Amino acid sequence: MSVRENVISPERLEELAINEASVASMLETTHCGHCAEVNGQVVGFAMADMESASIWALFVRPEFEGIGIGARLLDTALEVLWRAGHERVHLSTEPDTRAFRFYIRQGWRHVGFTSSGEAELELLKPRRDPS
């Protein structure tokens, strides 16, 4: 709730049935989550959807932005998805935002828009150099 962009109100979260119980259920079944801590305080988290091969969430507290936490969380979530055998990963985010530009800098490709107008992005699994 403390992010600068892609803010979702508590009412909207409830409409989407996103609450402690549903997130706990996702983490027990279809999603893999990671947290970043600084001095014992959670400052960011990422969740990968193992079934749909997507980054379901990635958020960093505003006061900890710009120091690499988001990139490390993203790399960790991607590694889990690559190890699970996915060759293509996708996500959606609001267009023309810092988050959108972050993903583009990380090598993601803008491939279109969702029905709700979010930018759809994809990333292909890097190929290892055989040499």
C-alpha cells in the first residue's frame, strides 16, 4: 500500500479477492514468493505465478527504491520460473510508469495491451552460449 505507482485501494483488493488468506493459499499452491529485508524490515517482495509463468507482483517500499532491490527480487523470481522449465515469462503493468521503464531496462519487451489497458510485457529465457 506504500508504493508510488500501481496503487490498489483496499476496496479494489477486496473486489479482486486478494487478502491474507488468498495470498497464503497462492503461496501454498501455485505461486512462489520472495521478500527483501533491510535490518530485519521487509522492504520489498515479489511473487511468481508458476502455472501462468508470470510475475504476479513486485513491489519495493518507496524509500528503498533505486538501490537494486527490485532488480534482485525480479532476478530471483525469474530464476525460479526458468528452473521450472518456462521459456517465456510475462507480466502486465501500467504503461508510461517507472515500473514499465524498469522492466524495459531489465530486457523485457512490450508486446501489447491487456483488455484493461495495462502494458503487457514478455521476457524470453536467456540462451546459454555453447562455447
